[in-house]
Amino acid sequence: MQQLIRLIIASAIMVSFCSDLAGQRSPSLTHRVQTRFPKKVKKLISYNQSGAIAVLRTISSAEATYQSTSGYGNYGTLEQLGDQGLIDYILAKGYRYGYIFSLRVARASAKASASFETVAVPRRYGRTGLMSFYINETGVIHGADKRGAKATINDDALDQ
């Protein structure tokens, strides 16, 4: 029975692939998924976006802890936060909830205080998320639908 199901799925994929090669336009996979399962995709995107916001809050809290302890006034990278046990090892690699997280830190100097910026973008725009997010040392989360591009401090602040 499982072999029959696999054969049917493989046949459907081949028909789709061949129709694309023959010049017939077929909807993209993303469009087909959203058309066939819009509620599931919307739920997944909503879940991932909520998770990404929670992760940004976690990073902000971890940065405050790191700065006041082992950072000696400076903020830490994702790897440093992970090494200190302030975030989990998967997030320390920059992944969580279908989002990619990148963190930039600036050390304190005579002219400027320490700072950090964290950006979260969907791993696959339209499938794992729509919104991109930004947070810095102020703790205010900004976000917008940037079509997979990075959010900035200039985007709208989200309701806290």
C-alpha cells in the first residue's frame, strides 16, 4: 500500500515537472500550497511569526544579562550567548521557528556605548513567514513585510 502511495506521488510530481518542461504554465508550489491549504499555511506563518517575536525578546533579555555579567559592559554574539547558556544551541546557530536570526554587536568605546541589533527574516518567505523583525538594545521590536529583506529601526514598532 505504501509503495502504491509513493508511486502515485512520484507520478504526480513527474506530470507537474513534464508540464513545466512542455511550456505549460503551472502554478508555483507556494501558490498551490496556499491555495490548497490556506488555513494550515496561515497558521504556520502566524505561529512562526509569534515565535520569532518571542525569540527577539529572549535575545534582548539574554543580552542584558550578558552585558551586566560576563560581557563587562559589552553585548555578546549569538555564539557567546549560547556558550553562556543564555540561549539554546539552535538559536546560537541563528535558527528558530522558520526564521534566520542575525546579530550585530558594537563594543563600547570612548565615543559610543555598546549596542546590538538583531534581525529576523523568514527562512522561506511566504512559507515560513511574511514579516521581518528588528530589535536593538532599547528593547523595541520593529517589523514589516519586507518580502524576505531585513527589517530596520525605521520600520513600524510593534505593539508591546
